[in-house]
Amino acid sequence: MNLYNWEGFEGNLPKSGILEAESQEKALQMLARQGITVTDLVVAESLEEEAKQEKVIKYNYKRIKNKDKVIFTKKLATMIKSGLPIMKTLAMLEEQSENKDLRIVANKIRSDVENGISLSDAFALHDQVFDQVYINLLKAGETSGKLTIFLDKLVQHLEKIEKIRKKVKGALMYPSIVFAVAIIVILIMLVKVVPVFQGMFKSMGNELPGPTQFIVDVSEFMRDPAGGGVLVLVIIGILYALKTMRKKNLAFRKKTDRLFLRTPLLGDVIIKSTLSKIAMISSNLSAAGVSVIETMNIIGKSISNIVFIEALEEVKKGVSEGKNLSELYAAHEVFPPTFHQMISIGEQTGRLDEMLGAVANYYEEEFDMVVDRLTELLEPIMIVFMGVTVGFIIIAMYMPIFQIGKAVQSG
């Protein structure tokens, strides 16, 4: 038995507490029966002696990235395929791991397996590192005697998750750098360059053109601690307030998540990546023999958009009433026709696992195309923004000089 810290919503009200349960799945089921929409669930304390011993070994699970788990799992699959004994495999994984925290985890897993714990249960003791998809696929491989097959599925799953993460990060990297450089250049010009021109303009004694006066006023505002300094604090305060409201207020989070889904291109990126993840997890867990309801619970913890989470809760309720999965998906507009129609074909042909895999591949390709379009659009927008803004400042600063030149020529 374990104690779990949980956070979530009951209706629109934020709730939190501690719950005793045999596993994460049982805890999620108990909270769902209470009408709680769970947003966070972590082990607070284990009541088993083996789990108590886990506290002796300290590591920071946040420093173990998905790419580290990909490499770790690939090596595990390769070594087991080659026929190496499991204890030798775990010892080599511990030695070869470059991540210090993952090395500690590997050491503990090896020690637990030596003491008679099954491989999947040893991994499950580190549920902050290895999620329920990982644990269930390992367990299915052990119980079916097809560990290498399910390890391959697990590697593919982790690689696809990493690909999605890298694709989004790569799409936003260049525009973010251009935007940051533009802001820095603009601030330097306003704080350092404009004051030099401003002193020169004062010595001329002429009235400044409108654009020049505007830039001078903005420069003075930004250099004034009561102006620019307060503005920075206000922006930070607004961002913090928005983050807090999203965490504490379910209605606000739902509105913002729905707004994100309706935003051109960005909404497509979120929808396509989420649908791909839902289908991918469903396919893998279905092959592993996990029930649809448990699968829905696991998917709900793997995605962040509350609109999809609530839709999956409704789907889960319908499944418990014996309704078809495709019909339940079709009842929610967040799931497009292609998604539930392909699932319907899988139900009718009795090949739902394969069709879910095909759905995941389809939306993964769609996701790639949307991200490419987003990248193609954002890059020129950021460049134009930088060019127009910096160009406007430069022209505004030279306008008084141009006027003086014209006056001298006409005189």
C-alpha cells in the first residue's frame, strides 16, 4: 500500500489531499468515483518495507530526461535480445549510464531484482521516472514471455514522444532567438543610443517631428525606474497571476486551453500531437492487455489540455456503460471525424490495436506538416518585426537631421 499526494478539481473547485491505495491506477479510480478530476498524483510515502528502503537512495528524477530513458531502454532491449542474463544486463546498464541520477535508479532496480522482485515491479518503484505506459508494457512482456517484443514497442513509444518534443522545440527555437535578439537590440537602442541623439536634438532647439518625439518619450519612460522598472514588474506579475489562475481555477484553465485549441496553427499543433499521443498510448496498452478504463486514466495523466482530459473522462464513463469507443469519441468535437472513423473500422474488423497504431502514425505525419508550416510562418514574422521596429527607430532619430538638411538647402 502507498500514500499518494493528489491535486485536482471537484467541479470548478480546486482540491488536494492524501489517499491510501495499492497503486496509482487504484488511486485514480477511487478519486474518479468521488468526482475528482486529477491533475497531479505522486507517491507521498510507501507503506511497504521495500519502498521505505527506496528513501535511502537519493536522486533527482527531474534530471532524468526522456532522451536518457530512450538510450537506457534501447540498451536494455538490445542486451536482452542478445541473450545476456537479466542481472548482467542491469549491471552493464548501471555502469554505462552517463546520467548520474539514472545510474542510481539502475543500481536500485538491480538490487531489487536480486532480492526477488520482478523486473516490472522494480521499475514501478520509480514511477516518477518510468510512467504507467512504461511499467505496463514491461509487465506485459514479462507475463507473456515476449519481453523483447514489448521492449521494442517501448523504444518506439519513447522515440515518438522525444520526436514530438524535439519537433516543437525546434520549431520555436529560431523564432524565439530572433524575437529575443530583437527585444535586446530595441532596448539597447532606447536606453543607450536614443539619449545620444536626444542631447544633440536639445542643442538644435527645434521642435521634434512626431515619430522622433514618440521614440524619445518611450526612451525616457524605459530609463525611468518608476516607468520601465514598474512595467517589467507588472508584466512579471501578470504572467505569475495567469500561471496561478491556470493552476487553481478550473474554469479559467478550461477557457485558456480552449482558446489555445482555436488559435490558428498553434491549435493544430496541440490537437495533432495530442491525438497522436492518445492513439499511440491506446495501441500500446491495448496490446499489453490493459483495460480501456485504465488506459484512459493513464492517457489523462499524459496530456495537459483540460478540454481533452474532460472529453476522455466522458469517454471512460461511456465505456463502463458498454458503449462503443468510436461512438463515444464521435460525440466530442475535439476528436475529428478521421480519428473516430478509423477507430470504428478497427472495431468492425477486430483489429483495433493495428488501427490505433495507424491512427497514431497518421496524426504524427499531420503533426509534422503543421509544425513545418508553423516554422515557415513564424520565422519571417519575427524577422519582419525586428526589421520594422529597428528601422522605425533609426528613421525617427534621423528625421530632425533630414529636416535641418532641407532647411539649409532651401535657405
